[in-house]
Amino acid sequence: MIFLVLQKIDDSKVQFMVLKKYLQFDIILIAVIHLAGIIGIRFVSPEIFLKTSFVSIVIPLGLYMYRTKPNFSNYLILLLVYFVTFFSEWIGVNFSYLFGNYEYGNSLGLKIDGVPILIGLNWVLLAVVSREISANFFSNKWIIILISSVMMVLIDSVIEPISEKLDFWTWENSIIPFSNYKDWFLVALINQWLLSFIKSEKDMFHWSLAYLIILILFFASFYI
């Protein structure tokens, strides 16, 4: 019995060391990417570095997927989140029924009918990160959905004021309507409800928190 307890303790130490190593690697890589983006956009060539914005979304999302190793059903849920958000953006851009009257710039790359392919991946990344953080503090399914959705709106509120400056998207008359935040919240609720069906044993709280801090610092740097 004592041997089994000691073995479990040793296994826990090994898992913690592995966690610490990959956490350090991932966060350093993500931090370097965003720092390079800040330097490149502000001091080197905004045109060139803004067109590489996809790197700051694709690599963190790829690392998250690699670390969590979703099964087939989880992949389907994440794919559904992507299509729900992409379709929501399509409605917003082409008919202004959601979010408001806006259009995307060129920084987010290739577009389909006015909507960047990348924007759906960004939604997925923000959704899973928000959920990982809120799930660390709450256990009730509906509270997690609610708090995660609020977090997504708060993240958007940081990005919105400088979105035009970074050529992400522009609003009619450069005014951000209240409907943007309202609809963000509603779509986020749907996303978080879908994500609630994902069962993951991987603890990604520290990873998600570190990523979110880096992301906020990145956008905050353009307020100066």
C-alpha cells in the first residue's frame, strides 16, 4: 500500500514537471510571437507584420489542440463552434443583422464573402481559453457558460477600440454600437453551450491564463 502511494506521488511529480516544461515552451513561444508583432507593427513595417496576424492565432490554437488531444467527437464540437461563429460573422458583414454595420480589413487574410477564414479560428481559441479559465473557479455547467461568455465580451471590448488601427475591421462612422457587445454575448453563449459537451481531462488553466495575459498585453500596447 505504501509503495503504491509513493508511486502515485512520484507519478504526480513527473506529470507536474512535464506540465511545467511544455507550459514554459508554449508560453515563451507565444510571447515571442506577440512581442515580434508589437515591434514589427510599431517600428518596422505595419503592412508586412499585420499580414502575418494569422501566426498569432494558428500557432496558439495548434498548441492548445496538441496539448489537449481532442477525440473525434470533441473535434466535431470545435468544428461546429467554428461554423456557428463564421456564419454569425457572415450574417453580420453582409446583412448587418448581427453585431452592427462593419466590414473586415486585410490583416486577417483570405476572406469568403467578406468574412476572413481566420476569424472563426480566433473565436474557437478565445472560447476554449475563456472556458478553461472559468471552469477552474466554478463547477456548475451554466455558471461556467455564463462567466465564459462574459469573459469573451470583455476580451472583445479590449480589441474593439484599436481594431480599425490594426486594419482588422472597421465600423460605420468608426462608432462601435452596443449591438456588437450584445450579439457577441449571445453568440458566445451558444459557443460555450456547445463546448460544455467536451469532456477533457487535461488541465489547461495555467496555459489559458498565460495566453490571455499575453493577448491583452499585446492589444494594450497599441493604446499607447
